[in-house]
Amino acid sequence: KEIPDDLLVGRIRRWAANSDAMRSGTFDLLQLAESSDGRVVPRAVCGLLRTKLALAEGEEPLKALVTVFYRARDYLNREFWEDQARRLSDILAEEYLGGGGRGVHLMVHHHAPSWPLGLEIGDHRLLADLEVLHVLGRPFGSSQVQPELVNEDTELWRSIDDAAGHSSFHRLWTSGAKVAQAEASVGGIPRGRYVLRDSVGVAKCGLEVLGCLSSRVVCGAVWAAEGCQSEFGALVDAVRRRSGKPWCSIVADPRDARWQRLCGPVADPVPGLWRSRKRLGVAVTGTPIGLTAEEQVRL
């Protein structure tokens, strides 16, 4: 039974309703509460997403349960209630993915510790410790290039997967979740993959628009063909201008060699008035459930 008039839960539900992935009936809220003086007091809340995951170098989708977030509501006992939320998420994952089945429980840790390997508790394995490059763009002038939004299930889409090495990463499955570009627009720009082509029509660099916040467009999955690193900065600037936001934030796992080549400390600077590269404080762990030995190695 839900706690009536819970303002935080109402905010979470409105946030989830604006997400194409979460409003499809596969997102659930788990609330932890405690009875105190005859009334129910909220202690923790976490969001659970049921989806599918393709492991690195594989195409077969596996069932996945993603703990999108967990948050304590009793801040004097924050560590205790966050631990209880993690434990309950693990139990639900065992029930959902177990019973002779196989899958992966992904858990997103916000405010991750500076030593993220400390999150490897039990069967949890550290999969990513995210980093972000913030770029404040120039307010004047115009872009000299026109990024192209790539449609799914096209030859160019598949060639991008090969050029960017996406198959070497775990990929959340979006089968049956295609949304019209007009419906998928965030801010002033549609979500999706954007590329720049060379004079003969071959894609030379690209990124994926993940979403927009009030003052920034958030991107990921950056890549560039060999010798085309300089064009990548023009692509970032063009996407930012099209979104109408002053900031562009590019998120990646720092272990990605392509990210280091394009946005690392020795990379060519992305055009802008100001740049900041830092650890995001968000980590992702994965727990294999019923996977074969080969699949566990790939995880």
C-alpha cells in the first residue's frame, strides 16, 4: 500500500511518465516504510526497470532488471536504509530472473564512492564508473556543418555499430520500443544517433543524443574514424546549437579508448568557451543470474 500524498513519489512518477522507456509499463517503484507511532513513515525508495540486455560481442537479448536508482529517506540512518534497498533489489532480481531462467541484474549507484570497486559486494561486478566532459559553447556565430540523424534498421546504422565498436559494449535492448522522431524530441532536438559524412557520403564521426536538461544537452557513444578527430568537435558544437542549450555534457566510461582519444586529457579540445572533465560519481554494477561460464566472462 502506498503512502498517501508522498511528494517525492509523485515527482518520480511524473519523471518516469516523461520517459519513453519507463512509461511502457515496465517501470516499478519499490517503497520501504516503517511503522512509527501508529503511522507509516517512508524510509527508502528505488526504481526498477524490466528490460533486456545484449552482452558484449553478442546479439541474443537476455532478461535484465535494472535498479535505476535507490535513495534513503531517513537521512540519519542513510547507509542502513540504502543497504536494505540494495538487498531487496537483489532479492527481487533473483525472483524475476531466477527459477531456471538467465539474465543480469544491473544496479546504478548514484553518489558512488571514490573507490568504486568497493561496490563489488557479493556477486556484484563493477561494469562502469562514468566520467563527463562539460562544454560551454560559444553563444554567437553559426555552425559550419549539418549533423545527420540516423534512422534505425538502416545500413548506415549498422555501419556505425562496426565503426564505433558498439558491439564490444553491453547494450540495453530496445526492441519494439521505437518512437517517432517527433515524439522522441527533447528540448529542440530529437534523440538518436548523429553523424557527419565526408564528401563521398561515408560517416566519419558521430555521437548519440541521450536527452536534455534545462541548460544542457546530454550525449554519449562518441566515436570518430581514424584521422577525423578534428571533425568531432564541430559535430558536438552543431548538436549543441541545434538543441538550443548553452552546455553540452558528454558521458562515457573512461576505460573506453575512443572516449580518451576524443575527450581525454591529451585529445584536441572540443570548441567552446569553457570545458570541465570530471568523474560523474555514477557507477553501474552487474550481477549474473543463471548465465553460462562463457557469458559470465563476457559480462
